[in-house]
Amino acid sequence: MKRLLLLIVLFVSLAVSTLPLVGADLPVVRQPNDPAFSAADRAALAAAWTAVEGILSAGYPLSPLRMSKLPWSDTDFVQFTAGTLESSAGYTVLLASGSWAGTMRTWILVGVPISGGLGYIPVEAAPSALASNYAIGQIAWQGGVSGSSFDPRYLSFTQAAAPAPNLPPAVTLSIADRYVVVGAPTTLIVTGSDPDGVILAYLWTFSDGTKIVGTQPVLWYTFGETGGVTVTLTVIDTRGARTTLSVKDKVLAERPDCGCGP
């Protein structure tokens, strides 16, 4: 009975946490030069939008260009970008919705801690509205000029809500081979799954500087030098949550003699 009550309380709390804000409860999004901001607030916002632009920046391995074959809508991309900002940098994010010329749009509000609570940075993530297909989003600057003022269309909306709760992938990483030998393929295996969704991609980083983006939980990699190596893996789900883990091993010049021959 107690367990059932706990589950009911958890369900209710999750449902309440994703209820949209409307009317007087909506957050206020101010222009960067708004007189309501102190000098310290402006500095915090400037540092935040630089960091956010870095996360969204060109060349991101999971840009709309790379994911163009997925059957995703603009809303799916917005959810992914919101989750990426939340998971990779710990930002508080809201999904804002409003009507432009009779068409409903959804974008992201990134919350930045300031003296009065939170200041917000509007982010566009719908591929149809992005200036670059290599980015997963862009700050809604007026005229596309970074650090100027926000496009006023993104300051007015009818509702805003936190993304639905999303658990990161629960996975482990291991090297299948007993020995890692230079010049020979090494098998790297990921086991596990996403507890409440679907794994989208595997981002592999090797200590020699090589980076690989994959969609399968197995990778064969050939090391070119002997010595200690580290393999770092980030597993990302379709809503941007991520898990990062690593494994270390030693690359040998040749496979040791098992001593089982004549």
C-alpha cells in the first residue's frame, strides 16, 4: 500500500512539474539592455549567451544536417535541443509557444541565474528557421547580430512549460578483446538501453584525438600506437539526455604468446 502511494505521489509530482504556465504566471523575457538588469546581471547574461552559442554552434555532430533522414518534426528538434542544453550544461529551460501570423510556433527559453531570479535567452531550434544546418539552434537575435537585441517575436508567448522529465541512457562500456594490439581491430561494446526513450547516437572520443559519431552500440577501432589509451563515450537519447563514461586499456605491440603451442 505504501509503495502504491509513493508511486501515485511521484506520478502526480511529475504531472504537475510539466503543467504549462499561462497568463500572469508566464516568465518575463527582457532585452539584454533592459534597465531592470544590473551590471552584474548583464555580465551573467553575456557569459551565458556565449556559452549557449558554443553549445549550439556550427559543426555540432548531431546537427539537423546530419539528422535530416530522421522522421522528425520541428517540435522534435526543439525538444532535442532543449534537452541538450539542460543535460549538457545544466540550464533551466522552458518551451514557449505562441502564434505568429496564425501559425503556432515553439521555441526555447534558457534561464540564467541573476540577482532577481532568472533572466531568459530565447533560442530557436526549428530547422526550418535556422540560418545554418550545422547548428542545433541559434539565439533569436534581432537581425542575426549576436549581442544586440532579441527578436521581439520571441518575447511574447501564450504559454511556457518545462520539458517532460527525461532519464539519461543507462549503459556500460567495455572492451571485448582480452588483448588490445596495435594494428588489429579492437571491439568496443555498449550494453544497456534508455529507460524512457530511444538512444539516438554514440559519440566516441579516443585519446589519439579521433572522434566518431555512430548509431550502433558496437564499434571496431584500430589503434595506431602502443601505450595507454582512453576511450570516452557519450550516449545521447532522442530528447537530448546524455550519459558519458570511459574505459582505459594498454595497446600492446603484439599479442602475447599463450604458451599453448608445441
